[in-house]
Amino acid sequence: MSAKVPSTPAHPGFALVVGTTSLAFVVVQLDVTIVNVALPRIAQDLRASVAALQWIVDAYTLAFSACMLSAGTLGDRFGSRRGFVAGLVLFALASLGCGLARGVDTLIAARMLQGLGAAAMLPNSLALLNRAFADAPKRRAHAIGWWTAAGSISIAAGPVCGGLLLGIGDWRTIFLVNLPLCSLGVVLALRLPPDAAQRTRKRIDGAGQIVATVALTALTASVIELHAPGVPPALLGIGFAIALAGGAAFVAIERRVAAPMIPPELFRSRTFDAAIGFGMTVNFTYYGTVFVLTLYLQRALGYAPLQAGLAFLPLTAGFFVSNVVSGRLTAVFGPRVPMLVGTAIDAAGFMLLQRAGLDAAYADLWLPFLLIPAGMGLAVPAMTHAVLSGVEPRRAGTASAVLNTARQAAGAMGVAVYGALASGGATRIVQGMHAAALVSCGLLAAAFVLAWMVRTPREPALAGA
């Protein structure tokens, strides 16, 4: 006897559309965290410092976050399927460059190209999905739920997959595995019906794009190099000054340009502002902590890469369960309740990391490893719903792009800041992890306040982070 599942849409192209777009989202999110477990191997092979390792992680997220809005505009102009396929091809070529890299600088440059490819894939994958089910809102909501859930699970599974790949090969396999995945994505994408380009006359905000990239890069570089030996303080001061001036210039440009990257009117909604700030905070703490935990497991506790990857399994489980629960809670209570509860669970996980030291057993780690993603997985889908419900429907796509851009930029800064705290030997890594956990608790207290500012509309929420 088979159970009937009413929510499964009987759309002839459902599996193809959702499978194609979700595959791209999985690849994009996987490469945010899969590299973390390989960092000690990369450091040994390429003689990379901790600052260089931070750049290997952040080059991807910086390019990803800085170019996402412009990539979405280009997709609108030339066609989403073209932009999607171009992103897949660029990502595959960049992954090949990462796998063949013989030096740190080459690897960092290739990681930046990966970020550009990811920036093209992500907004255009969602545009393809929206267009495919434009005449069926319920099916579209269900499809977006699968799409977002795939991304949230993959970001937690990154360290696990990385550990498994390192168990059968060297660190280059974590990049070369993208080649068959991207090839499959291109084949599937070409089976989708071509979309007509909108031929819009909307200009691309080139000045805003350049200034935003310069400001983000200067800020991240200054934080990463803050504790690096031999870096003149004056040079760091110049870097922070460029970042500050760039941020001010970006705000000024967005207020005056005809087609801004980020329309200022979006920020007139208290719910939108609070939810964006909330999303940046949880990404800052999570991305930075995963980076430090990878160093802790392998350099302080002596875990092999495969052991370290498997140690992150509770993160995947925590995300999976909490994503399912979040959608149901949001449908009943609105986004505020799961955001508040998720923040509290997240903070409890960070507090438990204080017990972990140089002699910690895995029994001391599995609970925080479960609570941190469980809290984040409960809060993030609700936050996403709050962002989309806080703007006019015609602004939903732009609002989503702003949210993802802000979250990726915050994640890059989290790696930079927490990596600086944990730069050094085993003792320094443990001290840095404890400091990062305390900082995270303080930031999550602020996130709790932001969650309280979010209104609680009763519309059903989408599942997934």
C-alpha cells in the first residue's frame, strides 16, 4: 500500500527543472565549505600560511558575493539559460584551474573565477525555476522548497564530502569532482526550453559593482593580514581607509545612479532591514566557525582529513531536521518564533564549544556540532520568508539577491576575522576557537534582538535555508 503525497506536483518537467537548478545550487554551496577540510593538506603541499588559507576560502565567497547582483542583471538581459550555462562552464574551467594549481597565487586566482561562475549560476538558476512554474504558484513554491533545501544540506555536507574525497585522493580531487557535475548540469540545462531575453534597456551599475568589489576586498584583505608578520601598520591603515571610503562611495552611488545594484527603497522596511542583518550575523558566525573547527580538528586534535570530514556529520543531520521543522513552524507562527528559537539553540551550541580543548574527545564535540546547524537551519528559512514578505512582490528577486549577497560577504568576513583569532599553533587555535565562540554568542544576542523586530505574517513559508 503506497501513501499518497498530495504536495508532490504532477508537472511534466518538474524533475528536470528542479534537478537541474538544484544541482547547480548544490555545486555552488558545496564549494563554500568543501575546501575547509583540505586546508591542512593544501598548506603542507603549497607551503601556505594561515593568511593564504583564508584567501583560498575568501577569494571564492568575495567574488561570489560581489558579482551576484550584476550577474542576475546580465541574465535578465541575455537570457537566464545562457547565463546559467555560462556560469556552469566558467565554474568547471575554474575548478580545473584549482585542481592543476602549482602555487598559492594560482589557486587563489582560480578560486576567484569559481566565485564568478557561482555568481552567474545562482540567480539564473532561481530565475529558470521561477519561469518554468510561472503559471503554477503552488508548484513553484514546492520547487523552490526543494531548491533551497538542496543548498542548505550541501553546505553542511561540504566537510564530509571533502573528507571522503581526501580519503581516496589528494586535495585536488575536491575541485576536479566539479567537472563531471558541471558537465551534467550543462547537458540538463540544454534540455530546458530556451528563454527569450528580455532585451531590457536597464543599465548595469558598473560603478557600483567596481566600488563594492574594491571595498569588500580591501576590508577582507586588511582583516586577514592584520596579524600577519611583516605587514606594515600603515599599509593596514590604508586598507581599512579604502574599505571605509569605498563603502561610503557605494552608498552615494546607489542613491544617484539610475539603475542601482541595490535599490535604496528596499531598506525602508523594518522587517527587511532586520532580516538582512540577521542573515549576515548567522553567516558570519557559521562560516568563520567552520573554518576554525577544521584547523582545530586536524592541527590541534590530530584528526586525519577523513576523520575530520566525518566529524562534521552532525552538521548535515542538524540542517536536515531543522529545515523540515522550520517551514512548519513558520506556517503556524510566522518567521519570528523560529528565528528566536533558532538563535537560542545556535548560541547554546557555541557556548558548549568552550569545553573543547587540546585533549577533547569527540563526545565533547558532537552536541555543539549538532546544535549550531540545527539552530541556523531553524532560523534561516524563516528569515528568508521574512525578507520576501517584507518587500513588494515585484522586488522579490532583487531582495533575494541582496540577501544572498549580504550573507556571502558576511561569511567571507567571518573567515577573515575568526581565522585571524586562530592563527598559530595548536594552543593558539584552541584559544582562537574559544574567543570565536564567545564573539559568536555576543553577535547572536544581537541577532535575537533583530529577530524580535521582524513582523509575523501568517503566509506559509518555503522550506529550506
